Amino acid sequence: EADSANLLPLLEKQWGTARLDHLRQIGRIAQQLGTPAYLVGGAVRDLFLKRYAPDLDVAVEGDTRMLAEACKAQIHGAHYQFHAQFGTAILEDSQGVALDLAQCRLEHYPAPAALPEVHPGNIHADLARRDFTVNAMAIRLDPQHFGILLDPYDGQADLQAGLLRTLHSRSFLDDPTRILRGLRFATRFQMDLAPECHQQLKQALQADIFTQLSGARLWRELRYLLELEALPVALSLLTAWKLWFLLRPTPPASNTMPTLLQRGQEQIQWLSAQFPEEPLAIFIPMLTLIWQDVTLRDIQHYLDRWPVPDRSQLLADLRVLPGLPDTLLKAKRPSQKANIWQGVSVAGILAAMAIYADNPTLVDSARLYLQVQRRLPSPFNGQELQTLGLKAGPSLGKTLKLLREAQLDGEISNKENAQQWLIKQGILPPNPL
Ligand code: CTP
């Protein structure tokens, strides 16, 4: 029987003793407190998939803070942070390895796509509130039953068959984010929806369920999707599951989108290798590429609903992208080219490099800008120009811009020739003899 399978040998093989010992200690302490603890969610699923789960989630039938406190007292070097808002605790061992403690809960959805009402419950209630059978398994941590699998929905069988199955027929209506979570799981683990869930998906779409989901929640799920390494592969699922409308008014007309996104990912990797310390939101260049052939009016409609950061820059990029090859061709001087790139965000430049991958002149110009031109230190800053006798104000800004351009065009390279150049331009008075 699936429910009584003992996973100890598998656990030992996959995780080794340090992690298991830590879980054993937690299970023992939880038992002492009379609040049994279970390993739940993605880590149990990943165990069967033979994937190393970086994050461990432990569900407790009782007070998480009390358990965290007892672990701190009894486990050498352990400490925790409690999040009162969610009633969760992050427990860290002496090596700084963290694990999430959450109280088992029962969820009730007062309306479709609304946030659920939450009450304390037992492990069975906690598994019953989950998205898919493969995510609704638990492993007992109490000493007498350590390593025993709880699998009330036969998640192990679905995992083996590669099927994502909801726990009940209203699941997608209760929480449409499960559809996008499903799409991500299907992509990452090469799974498909169970046949009855394709039907549930169809019903949820007919009920226009996504219009009832808040823009913030939808955007969060879309962002995770856009950040998927296997995003190019996920596109065929967007087609099969009829979900393109979430991102654009119509599916892409040609089948070049996967290649385009893959090129975008390669450019992002290139840039992160060049500048590892530079923070870069992967989802913005991906969205730019997905929207490169969509009208600005349609894009505006999506942007109105989602809390996308820097939306005006994103729109500006999309406006510039189609004409870029021509605009750059007309720009003769290096400074003119750099000025064009300066009006585009880094995300937009990466998108341009993907769109115009077969235009080496454009790609080289983009690389030169990203690697060198945008970071060129100016020979003088505003303060220094003032000590040379220039007045603060808009004209100073103009002078700084002229200096930058002269520098980009190779006319100046240091303080001395920059000063001579300013004299020649009539910006500084000639040197007294
Ligand atoms: N979960 C759920 N419904 C949600 C969100 C989460 O049922 N809308 C449950 C699932 O059981 C899931 C667990 O909470 O396994 C943890 O969620 P999350 O961390 O988002 O995903 P993981 O399954 O852990 O997958 P991964 O971290 O590998 O993406």
C-alpha cells in the first residue's frame, strides 16, 4: 500500500545523513511537544524525481513558534526567525541551512479566485488544500514512523505516469494560479495535465476565471513563468492549453518565438557573465521579446492590469526596437550610436541583440555600448568643471554631455586634452600666457 511505504533507504541515498539527522531531531522535538511534524510539498515530490530539493517545508500540527523555540533550545547552533503575519518560522541549523516551518491549515475559498480563509487543521487538511496530487504527499518525521509516506491522493502513481492531477474538480476555479503553477511544473518535469484536468481547465477558461484574479497575483505567476529556464519549451504548452491570451491578444504568428527567447536567454547569460554584480530582471527582456510584434495599444491594456516595474521604459524600448537597424545605420559617429543605445534599457538592448542576431554590426554596437561605452568614466565631473570656472545650471549639464560625446568619439581621453578641448570649443577662456 502506497501509504505505508517507508522511504528511509531512498532518503538516505538522496540526502545523506546530515540533512536526515536534522529532520530526525525536529521530528523528535515535535513529538515531545505533542505537535507532530511532517515533511511536505516540493521536497517530497523531488525525492521521487531524484532531484535535489534545495528548500525543505515542514508542516506542524500545532504552534510553529513553540516548535522553533524548542529546536533552538535543544539543537546545538540552531536559531530561527518567526513571521507573525504568516505564522511561519525559518529554522536554521548551525551550518546556516534553512528550513520552513508552517502550521498545518485548512483552507476555504469564499469566492472563485479570491484568497482563501485559513484555519488551523491537521496534516490531512493541509494536504487537501494543495494544488496537485504530486505536491500533496507528506513524510512523517516522528521517531516511531520516521520516513513513512503519507500519500492520500496517489501522487506517487501520478508522478510515475507524468500526470498533474488536481485534488478536486473546482480546484482551478478556487485558485486559477494553479493553472500557471501547473504549466511550470509540466514544463520543468515534462508532465501533462490528467485528462479530467484538461476538462477542468477548459471550464475555468470558459468561466473567464482569470478576470477575477487580481493583477498582482497574475503578474507574480507570469513573472515566474517568464523566468523559467525552459521558457522556450513552455511556449508550446501555452498554445496547447490555450493560454496565450494571458500574455498577448493572439498567439505568435510564426514559430520563431522559441528561438527568439532562447537567444534572449543567451544574451542575458552573456551579460551576467560580463557583469556578475549587475542585477538584471530576466522577465523584462523576455516580455519585451514576447511583445516585439504586438501593438502598443494592446500592450498598454496588459500593462494597465499588472504591476510591472519601469513600464514607461518598457514601452519606450518597444517603440524604438523596430526602427533600430535603420537608426543605427544613420548614426555615423560612435557618440551618436551610443546616444541611441542610451535611450534603451539594458533589457531592451538584450532584446534587440536577440531580435537582430543576424545583424552583426548591430550586435557588435550593442556589445560595445554595454561593455564599454555606458561605463566610461568622465574626465571631469560637474564639481571639477565648476572649479575650472563654469557656472552650475543647465549649461553645465550640456557641457558634460559634450565632453562625454567627445570622449566616445576619441577626441579626448584625459583631463589635459579635455581642458584643451573645452578651450578650443570656447567653453573655457584661453589659458593665460
Ligand atoms: N502549494 C499549493 N498551491 C499553491 C501554492 C503552493 O498547493 N498555490 C503547495 C504545494 O504542495 C507545493 C508547496 O505548497 O508543493 C510549496 O510550494 P512552492 O514552494 O511554490 O513550490 P514547490 O512545490 O516547492 O516547487 P519548487 O519550489 O520546486 O518550485
